[in-house]
Amino acid sequence: MSASAHSHGPAATHTVVNQPPPLAGHDVFTADRALAEAVARHAAPEHADGIRAELSELGRAAGSAEVQDWGRQANECPPALRTHDRFGHRIDEVDFHPAWHRLMERGVAAGLTDSWSRPDGQLRRSAAFLVWTQVEAGHMCPLSMTHAAVPALRREPELAAEWEPLLSSHTYDFGLDRPASAKAGALSGMGMTEKQGGSDVRANTTTAQPLAGDGEYALRGHKWFCSAPMSDVFLVLAQASSATGEEGLTCFLVPRVLPDGTRNAFRIQRLKDKLGNRSNASSEVEFDGTTWARRVGEEGRGVATIIEMVAATRLDCVTGSAGLMRQAVAQAAHHAAHRAAFGRELLDQPLMRNVLADLAVESEAATALAMRLATAYDAAAAGDEQDRALLRLALPAAKYWVTKRCVPLVGEALECLGGNGYVEESGMPRLLRESPLNSIWEGSGNVQSLDLLRALQRSPQSLDAFLVEIGQARGADHRLDGAVKDVLSELGDLEGMEGRARRLVERLALVLQGSLLVRFAPPEVADAFCATRLGGDWGHAFGTLPKGADTEAVARRALPVP
């Protein structure tokens, strides 16, 4: 045998061809035409250039190979619970990979915990949330809850003055080695869910006994899901015992470290082993009867107090799902633009182009809706009652529909990569595992549907605001007009509506998306949406856009690198 037979050089059979390059080194924001156009559309003209520059900087970071590797590392090395130190002292700490901290540091610095101090605050934050979700979704949970805690805390001006500057800080300051007052920034978590009640928080059994100090209580109980247990402070629901012995569900603030520097009684029993969201710690916690807490809002009004937090995190569920959808479409389109089969690039093949275009339409509709809700959030915070009423109906509808559409879209996008998409290294399996979460978090589909029915019954102005919003596209597309007429007919027959609530919520979300696309998207996008989602000319899977749809223009619009 010759010496050359033992050569360790590359084997001739292993030459790599016809594989797409990594999708790295691009601007995630600027390359997303639907998102960039929505920001330009909704931002105040005097702030638009600054917002665009800020988002482009974040987009370049999100598209870099280094930051993408942080996301991979944070998921491959999930958090670990340390209940005790080596001397046997109870510490209840969670250790994270350094990549997690890098992601958190960059996210906090980008203002993802703060929409309160800047003009167009929620619009720019939601756009940044959509961009940064595409790097790694798990760490977005504590960023979301930290931002969302602020409106609930404003029920107690003294607590808000103490905590709001820390929660909206752009400095990431991790650790339980000192009280929050000695830190440059703080994170917030939430503890509502208990094992016997789930979404029915009024069935909670955690109790709160009043202490001598005004508004101070001691908590005893168990939380089945406590998000981000490494945070500095938590909003918690518990049954408060009043002087008369009656109980009422009340909201409380629970710090991890007390003002004197000692640890509060906050026992992390275990971390949850979850389908996805692997980088993030979700836990079960115990309050042992000495857990110190401060009341937030009125006693017995816990749901009304914390609902402000829930509304903000529901908006992030919509935006986060839109981000996952966009990343899935970007990966699929990038693959198709660089992969050839049967003598042509996949993007040039009519059937694949139909699939990509259909996915792109769904993604753009989700993005347009998320940014419109963010704008309404800003307007409502400034006192606009019309947009406040619109959110009451549009937010649960969007939370229901966009988060539901995420799972099938990501699954179809994964298939566009073939066997490569099923391999962990592609990143697509992580997206697929992540895709169901936002539909469950902050209220499942049934919870959103029932919430929307309550809005129709108790807030008739919300329907008026919704009809005004979609009415701005009246006459622009006959299929949209017909769908709106069908919705009005559905609303005219409310008998037995609870059993049909999902159907109604779906139709409301679709006509709202259709109205936005008809008004603002390119004609080929709006036409494809109205023909399929509203006109009924659609199959049961993605890739069934009808004859006449401009699939080439729609698919190429979705390319992450033109």
C-alpha cells in the first residue's frame, strides 16, 4: 500500500457544495422590510431617524455570528439550581452560563425593560423585542416581566418610586449579594400559578397574614410556576386575611433580598424541565410563613392590580411569536436562495416559492399587528381612550391568533430545509420547541377567548373602537368587506357564544390583520392574504396560495439578505 493511501488530507468524497452559507453578518432589523416599514409608519417623524438607527444597531448585533453563538450556548448549557452552599446554608440561587448574562446585558442596555422614559417607547421597545427574540427567546421572559411590572407597581406610588428606576434601568446588575437599593438595575419575576388552579388564579391557596408594618405581610404557600426565580423582586398573588377574617386575592411585592441585606424566605424547590425555553429558569417556589411582602393595590383586588402586568406581557407574547415567525421565514428563504435541486435554486421553483410566499404573508401579518398594538399601547399611555378601548378587544384576539399560528409556520419553515432543518445545528429545532410557549404563557387560547367575550359584554366601546380601526380599509378589498360583514353577523347572534368563542376571536384577528395589510402592505402581500385568509381560496397547509398570487415578489421581499 502506498504512503499516499494513509494521507490525512480531506477525502475527495467530502467536498462541501450546494450548502447555503450561515445566515450571519446581516442587519436583522433593516432586512425585515415589514418591520422596518411598520416602524417608519408609526413613529413620530421627529423621532423616526433616531429609532431606526437604534434598531439597526441592535439588528446588526442580532445578526452577528458572535451573538448567535451566545444563543446556542445559553440553550446547550441550561441553568442549574443550587439550593445550598458548601457549608449547608440555604441560598436558593440559579447559575447561568456566561452567554446568558451576555444576552441579558445587551437586552437590558437596548431598553427592553423600558418603554417608560422615551418617546414612542413601546413602539421602539416592541420592535427591538421582535429583533432580539430572533437571537434567543428564553431570556426574553425576564426582560418582559421586568418591563411589565412597572404599571402594576404604579398602583402604589411609594413602591413605584423605589422600584421603577431600577426596573427600567439600562444597566444589567445580576446577583443576590446585596439589596436592590444598592444595585444599578433590577429584574422582576412573577408568581401567580398554583398546581390546583392553573389559569383559575382565584383558586389560589397561598395566604398572606398582615404584619405590624403598614402594608406588610407574611406569605405562606406554593407556586407551581414562578418565572425567572433569580430575579430581584416578584409580583405574587395570595389570599390576604383581613381584620374581619375574610380573605381576598391580593397582589404583593416579594423581594429576594430584604432591605437590611438578608435573604427573604424564598425556597426554590426545583426547576422545571421544559419542552423549550431551555435557557430560562422556571421554578416551583415555597413561601414558609415568614416570607416578607408588601401589598400592591387594594386588598382583595389582586387580579385588577396585576392585570396591567398581564396586558403588557401578552403584548410581548404577540411580538415574541412574530419574532420567532420572522426568524423561521428568514432561515427558510435564505436556504432556498442558496440551495439548488433539479437544476434550479429552490427559490426559483414555483412550488417552493408558493410555500415561502405563504409563510411570508403570515409573518408579515403578525408583524404588522404587533406594531399596531405597540402604537396603541403608547397612545393609551398618553391618554388616548380610543386606542385604550381598541386594545381591550384587539390584544386578546392577537394573543390568541398570532401565537397559535407560530407553531405550524415554524414547522413548515423547518421542512423547507429538509433533513438539515431537523438537525439541531440548524437552529430550527430550537425554534420549533419554542413556538408553542407564547400560546400558553399569560393565558391559553381559551382564556384569551373568554377574556374577549367579557370585553364585548362589559366594554361596548371596545367593539366600537375595533370597528373604527378596521373600517379605515372599507371598500379597499371586497374579500375584507365580506369578512367584516360575516363578523358583524356573528356578533349579532351571541346565544351560546362561549362554545363558538374561538371561531369569533379568529375572525376578529384576521379582519384586523387584513385591514392593516390592505392599508399598508404591498398590494401583492395584501392580495394574497385577503384571497386566502379572508376569501377562502386556500388549502389546509402552507404553500396553497391561489393562481394569480405574485409569489415571486412576496417570497423575495422576505429574504433576509437581498
